[in-house]
Amino acid sequence: MDLMETLRKYIALVGIVTTIGGGFYAWGVFNNRLDELEQSKSTKNIKAMQKEIANLDKRLGVLESQVIQFKNPLAN
């Protein structure tokens, strides 16, 4: 009987260690997926689009100031 009880303890210990190891493995896989997503091509495209939008905003500001100047040429 003592042998069976010892065997059960070891089996339970192996099960617990395996479960904890599986949790760490799943956590690592999840982090790798997040890293890949952050470095994906679509993220680079979004950054390029944001730069282009900022550039267009500047150009729009210049054009608006030019339009304001042409609206009131006799005001000066």
C-alpha cells in the first residue's frame, strides 16, 4: 500500500509541474504573437499613413492661409 501512495504523490507532482509548464508555454506563444503583430506589415503601413496625414494637414494649412489672403485683396 505504501508503494501505491508514493506513486500517486509522484504522479500528482508530475501533473502539477506539467500544468505550470504548459501555462508558461502558452504565455510565451501569446507574447510571440503580440510581437509579430506589432512588427507586421500592416503596422508599418499605418505609420506611413499617419506621416502622410500629418504632411497633408500641413499642406492644407498653407492652402487655407492662401485662400484667406485671396478673399480680401482690397482689405489692406
